[in-house]
Amino acid sequence: MSHNFTIARVRELLLCFFSGKFGQSLIIAPLLGACLIAAAPIAHAATYYVSTSGKDSNPCSSSAPCGSIDYAVNNIALKPGDTIMVADGTYYESDGANQPGVYWRIATSGTSDHPITIEAQDYGKAIIDGSKSSGGDGTGVYLEANYATFIGFDIQNYGTHGMMIFGSNVSVKNCTIHNNGNAAPDSSNQGMDGIYSAPGTTGILLDSNIIYQNGRLTLADNASDQGIYFCSNHSTIQNNLIYGNASFGIQLAGYDSAAGYNIITNNTIASEKYRGAILMWGETTGYEVGDTVQNNVMYDNNAADATTSQDIDYLTDGGKHIVRNNISYGNPSGAIGTNDETGAANTYSNNLASNPLLTSTYHLEAGSPAIGSGYAEYTPAYDLSGAARSPSSVDLGCYAMPQTLTAPQGLHLIVQ
């Protein structure tokens, strides 16, 4: 069994040793307990395993993995800090018609210091697929747990949502969420989204995900189906590539007075079909208030209906939003819908309306006006690819321009 020691514990051990060596009997007794505690092993979190070659009757060990993610989440007595590691393969997760594929219940919550993690072994190669569920119904991942982290999955082909989040302090990172809700009935008044977070949730982080072609893409003038439908507060959406969804890329929706104060930074939102990039909406005026929207690239949105919404729009929201250092181009309805403000005054600064010069993969081309035009506060230190961002020259969008290293001048090689 391995032992882990903090610096303080190491000092205690050394003090115990020298106390015994030099016969300082007055301090040996008080230190004896500390010595025994320092020498004890520190408990460590467990890792469990899932594989398409496994069986749910297995103990979910590395040598005998479980066969489904849903089984592992709900049948292991998970403790804070534990991890479920999922091997490559396609997991046709479903609990039946209109039921979630992976149902992560609140009973398996982590803590602030020790979240519970479900992670793909190789990012993008563990696929949660709803195509074999009853009629393609349900949600890919239904997450009620708090202090939970979900990393590296491809979630596809579910009838309603790719993911629904009902817990707080949840992180979703490095996932690809696409083609969910495509086949839902046109008559349904339920929104079909890539990611949905429920009212009252807080501390959500959506970081470095790719979210595309979710919702009913053939439903004319679709205003219901978003890439991200976000009802949370004091949360962050950063470094995401969001494109080709039926309606808005991101809708910040306020159903109660706690909604808002979210940070939406360094996302690229492109080619949304029937709406613009971002909507701040409140069920009642005054809800959805105080969001910071910055450093986003918005490109070629609202192409299917030129009259519906600008790239940043509002509807009965609470205002007090900070909208700065964004770039919008190609939306026939325009860039920022200041005429639709319904709450308190918003603050606008350094927003651009020029062509961001994107490649076919949504990277910035040389000479893009998005290069170096960002606002430093709240900017992540890395981009969607994991590359470091320049702290002194912040690029807009999910991908930063690769940094060019210049050799220092005036140095000479000395060979001895």
C-alpha cells in the first residue's frame, strides 16, 4: 500500500525521530500521537471501469469491468472523489421509452473538494448513443448529482436532449453533443436541446465542448430547440464551439429571480438555423439579469429566416448585462439587439461587426480582427484544443491563434 505525506507530516516524523535520538523525553509523549497519525496511509479515491466487453454482473474493476455506464453510476456505492473510467466504444444506453440513457442520481453526489467524475478513457471515443432506444426517445445523460464532473464523451441520437443537468456545481468538459432531438414530433411544445440546465442550479461549468445540429432542423421558424438552454445562475459557458443547431446557440433563460450573473466567454457560435447566437430571456421582466457576454465569435447565424433575431437579443430580461469585445458577422437581422432591451440598462463596449475570417473548421485565419481583441478578465488560460492563450493579447472565440515563439536576441552559445 502506498503512503502519501504532506510536508507537515514529514516534519512531524523528523521531529519524532530526533526527539527519540536525543532523549528529549519531555516532548516524546505529546508527539507520539502525531507520529502515529503521520505514518498512517491517507485514504485515496477509487476508480471503477466500464467497457463494451464488460458485464454488469462484474465488480467494475480494471480486470472485470461493467458493461454499461448507467449500471456503474447507479449500482456502485460511489464516494466523493471516485472516478468511473469508460473505455472506447459505443454504449447504447437506454432505460426505456422517454427515459434517460445514463441517469446519474443525486445519491451519488460528490463534495466541493472531491467531486465524482465520469470520464472517457480517450476523449471522443466513448459514444453514448440513443439510436437503439425506443423510438430514439429520452435524454442521453440525466444528471441530478451535485459536485459531478462529466468529461470526454460523444452524446448523440437521443430524442429530446443530449444532456439535462439538475444538479449544482457540475462540470461538463470536452464532450461532443450532436444530433439530439432531430426526429422529435413537430407538434411537441417541449424544447429539444443539446444541453439543458434546470432553474435553480448554480455553479455549472460548460467548458470546451462541441455542440452541433441539435433540435428539429426541419421545423420551420423553430424558436424552441437550442444548442444550450441554460437556466442556471453564477455559472460559466466557455471555450465551446456551437453550430448548426435549430434555434439559438445559447439561450439564457430566467424562470426565477435568482437567474443570471453567468459568464459567457470565448465561444464560437455559427450557422444557427432559425435564430441568432445568444438570447437573454426572462419569464418575468427582471429575471435573467447581470450576465457577462464577452470574447465570443458569432458568425453566419439566422440564415434560414432573416427577420427573427439578432446575434445578441433580449426578451423580458432583467438587464444589467455586460456585453463587450464580441464580434458578430453575417446575421441578416444584425449584431446586437439593443432595441429589445426590457430590463435595466446594459453596458456595451468594444463589440465588432466585421468578418472574423474563420476557416472551415472555425479557427481564426491570419489577419482576423478577432486576434488580440478580447477582454482579459474571465478569459480561460487555454482554448478548445487545449492550447495556451496569450494572457496579454486575448483572441476571440473558442480557438486562439497559435502563438509564435520568437528567439531572444543578443544571446551567444558558449562552448567550453
